Amino acid sequence: MKASLSSSYPSAPVMQILTRLYAWINNLDWDILLSSLILIFITSIAIFAPLISPYDPHDFIGKPLEPPSSAHLLGTNDAGQDILSELIYGTRISLSVAIGAALGTMLLSLIIGGLSGYFGGWLDRILMRFTDVMLTLPRLPLLILLASFLDAGLWQTILIIALLFWQGKARLIRAQVQSLRQRGYIKMARSYGASSLYIFQRHILPQIAPLIVFGLVAAAGQAVAMEAGLAFLGLGDATAKSWGLMMRFALNLPGLLLTERWLWWLLPPALSVTVLMLAITFLGIGLERIWNPRLEQHD
């Protein structure tokens, strides 16, 4: 009887493994895990696009507006190009703009906010007045205006987004640097003759690293939306296969929404933009929860 009872319960080592597994699963941050998996998946598609794409997205390989089939899983567009191939190659444009614009935005924010917060005085007043002026400008009309005057292209899009969306992040960095420069160890390092560059690199930059990471994530999500919007308005590179351009060409077809064509031409790029933005957003939320425990909610 005792043997049968003991055999019905897991042994002590098994219980320890199950307990540790439960604790590990319970401590997982699902926002970071799921968003990271999605971003890894999208990045892998962008890197291996030539290998996994069934066709070259610029080739005319079918009849116009073919419905989904075994030859074309998402059908063809009005020019006879494979929509799935366009969708796969579109990941490259969105990720390139997200990474490039995020790095450019945070570089400007770090330079202007860091200089303003560390040195203060007249430099702070000049830089902050310039920042305030940039904040008061209507950024969306200015974005459209600059995009229409500059030559359409990937690097132009990245530059425009970076130049117009650094202001709020620069003010956050300035406030944090102003607080840090009053710390005792910063004053002591300055009194011992440490240069401003050394102090900023050694003592201030590591302290504002979480703020920089949050800014990078937020700027990347913003850049994805801006690139899709510019391409949708026809202000991007017309030769680059991007998700926004796919939506623009789809909606240019008369009566698109009156047929089922929108399901395999308009919906996939729209969902792709949404999923990428949500993954970046939830990654930022998860990272902020880790670096700022006060945001953690306890049941």
C-alpha cells in the first residue's frame, strides 16, 4: 500500500525541478519575451528576404490582380507583381528606417540634452530656447513639407524623422543630467581635474543608459509609423517596396474595398505595420518595468 502511494507522487528531485520551472515561468516578463520573439522573427525575414521570397518583388511574374493561389500565396497586385514578395522585402525598409531614425534621434537628443544639462548657463538657455521653438512647430506638416522638397529616398526619410522628433527626449536627458551633475562624486571628480568628457562618459552616461534605451525603443516605433505614413502619401521612394507604399497602391485601385482584394493586398501590410509597432511598444514597456520597479504592480 505504501509503495503504491509513494509511486503516485513525484520524487523529491522531480518536485524541485517542477518548482524551479514554475518559478522561472512565473518570473518571466511576457511583454519582453513575446515582443522580442516577434522582432527576431521580423528581423530574420528582413535578413533572409532573398532566400525566402518566392520572387523578385520588382518582377512582373503574373497576371494583374490574380487571387491567392499555390503560385502566389497572396495573389498579385495591379501590375502583376507578387504581393508576398513585396511584403517580405518591405520588412527591410521598415526596420532600416526604425533603426536609423532611432539612432539619429537619440544622438541628437543626447548631444543637445547632454550639453544643455551638464554645462548649464548661457548654453543651456540657447539650446533650450531652440528646443522650445522646434517643439512649437507643427511636426506633421513640416515632415510632409521637408519630404516633398528633398529627394525621395531611404536616407532622406531617416534624416527627416531624426531631425523632427528629438526634442522631447532631449529635454528628458537634460533634466536627468542636471540632477546627476549635482551629485557629490561628480563634484569631487571635477575638483580632482577630471575633464568634462571623462566625467560624462564614466559617471553620467551609465546613469542615463536606461533613458537612452527607452528613447531608442520609442523612436523606433515612431519611425515605423512615420515611414509608412510618408510612403502612403507618396512622399517616399517609389522604387522601394515598403509596406506604406503597398497600402497606397492598393487604395489607389477603384472599388478595392467593394471586393475581396483588400484581404490579400491591403490587409497584410497594414497588419505588418501594426504588429511591428506593437512589438516595439511592448518591448519598451517591459524594459521600463525592469529598470523602474516602481511601475511594477503587485496583486
